[in-house]
Amino acid sequence: MLKGISIYPETLSNKKKIIKVRRDKDGPGREGGRGNVLVDAAEAGLLGPDKGPSSSSCIDQLPIKVDYGEELRSPMASLTPGESKATSPSSPEEDVMLGTLTFSVDYNFPKKALVVTIQEAHGLPVMDEQTQGSDPYIKMTILPDKRHRVKTRVLRKTLDPVFDETFTFYGIPYSQLQDLVLHFLVLSFDRFSRDDVIGEVMVPLAGVDPSTGKAQLTRDITKRNIQKCISRGELQVSLSYQPVAQRLTVVVLKARHLPKMDITGLSGNPYVKVNVYYGRKRIAKKKTHVKKCTLNPVFNESFVYDIPPDLLPDVSIEFLVIDFDRTTKNEAVGRLILGAHSVTSSGAEHWREVCESPRKPVAKWHGLSEY
């Protein structure tokens, strides 16, 4: 049986948190130091649907130790930069019918406002196998500026949701409509993990003329194309694996060219959240410090995980760059996945170099995809 750990014991200090679960073939695991807690795999979310009973015969406990190091005082000069639910880490899925989305577009000339009504969706795929349903909702963004972001309410247990929600975007001159694109992201809410991305709809307003009245449109929902997500900025990270010590060191170095997430156009306050997945279940999480008023932050913060070589192929590291906002909800800027479930060729190549070059820190720049 896999056993996980409570990754945020309240008794630990904020400066350093150590979590350890050891492999013990002769009996149950024992605490290895201050703050070490063992809980069932179901509580920690370690046992995924893809891990059958055979896993328990070879793994009694998941030996993951997380050591959150202090902020590095100087950049790792020896490292050379190179290049690199969105859905939660998973294997690429085959193309399926994702349904349709119906909405309307209108323009209010006196108020210089674009009015979009998200009406309904039909024929959505089943995202929850237990209930044979979905809990859909829609996120809408106006491209290319991505300064107007809204979302509908979540409708429970339905594949044919009727939203009937209207959003008004002020301060958009009619002459600029032809340059804008409406981006609808269709998701299914998940209470216990990252929301599942069903698909997306892209609608260039160059082909829509709301000047004569409300234009009602129906579009097919297509599989999300992560490769097209651009202008999210870049993140530089370093990874190294020590096979003897069975230790993976992850260093969040810096980011550059991050987009302005504030509607006022001011610089953001970014930080990076690091999630560790074993298979498809998150087993650890931690975040860097917030860097104030910059779109090119330097973090230089390290995180250490004790991972046996035989478990390394099933481990993924997710980096979420988030813009901190004291008054409203923090907003995700972009994401990067390295490891078993990397969705980009550069990410897979980076992970391969780390596995094939033990004891050598490998640092690369990666383009961030839209969250």
C-alpha cells in the first residue's frame, strides 16, 4: 500500500519544512524526524486509478522527502540557459466529440461596450466516471490583451448546461472589434483536484458584425491546443538528480517577459507554486516568495525531494507562475510541467537530460503555457 504524508504540518516553521516517508520492507514506516507524519494514501491522494494492486507488492511506502531550502544568495552561474486542469498532468487523449457552445455577441454604442451572452452548451463529454456526468462552467477571455476575464457559475451533473449569463465589457471602441478574438475555455469543476479542461472555442470578431443587432452563434468545442498559447512569458528552472543519495533538487531560478495581469497595466507581483505529482496524484506542494512589482523576477529558491530511481519515471513537477493580488483573487500567469507528463517536447527533453546526466544540474528556459 502506498502511504503519503501531510505536507503542511502546522508545527513546522515557515523557514524550512521537511517531510519524510521511508521504504520499510519489515514493517510500517516510522517517523524520521521532526514534523514527519504518515497518513493513508487516500487522504494524501497518492493512489491513482492507474495504479493497481500490483503496486503494493513492491512499494510499502512512497519514500518522498521534501526539503524546502532557503533562498539562494546568488544565481547558479554554472548553469546554462536553454529553451522548453489546462488539464492536470495526464497522457494525451484521443480526439473525441466535445460538444457545441451557443452564445451571442452584441455592441452597445452609447456605452462603448461589448456584450457577450453565454447561453448554453450541448453534448459535453463525461468527465466524472463515477457520476457519469460533468460539472461544467465557462471561462471567457478577450484576446489578444487578455485583460477582460470572466467565468460563469458551475452547473452540477449535466452534459447540456444552460448558463444564460451576460457579460458587458466597457471601454472597447467599435473600431477595435475587428482585432479582437473571443476565447471560451470549457471546464469541469473538480472538488478534490485540478478542474478538467474539456475544450475551447476561438471566435475572431473580424467575422462577426453586431452593429445591426445581436448576433447569435454556435461553435464546435475543440480540443485545447496548448502549443498555441503564447505570450505567457518564460521560466528558467534547474533540475539535478543524485542517484546515490536518491535526491532530486529543483531550483526555480528566474522568469522573464511575464504578461501584465493587472487591468491597470501595472507590473505584477509574481511567485511560483511548485507541485509534485506521483502518477496523476499530487503529493507535495510549496511556493516561492512573492517578488514585488516586476515582470522579470529572480527567485533562486531550491526544493529537494528524496525519490528512489525506480519511482522517478512516474514523477512530474508542475510549476505555476501566479500573480499575487492583495485585494482580489490571485491569478495564474502560466504553467510548466516537467517529468513523466510533460506536454512539450522541450520539457520532455529537459527531463531526459536530467535522468541521463546524474549529479549534473541542468538549467533551461521554458515557455509558459496558458493555465
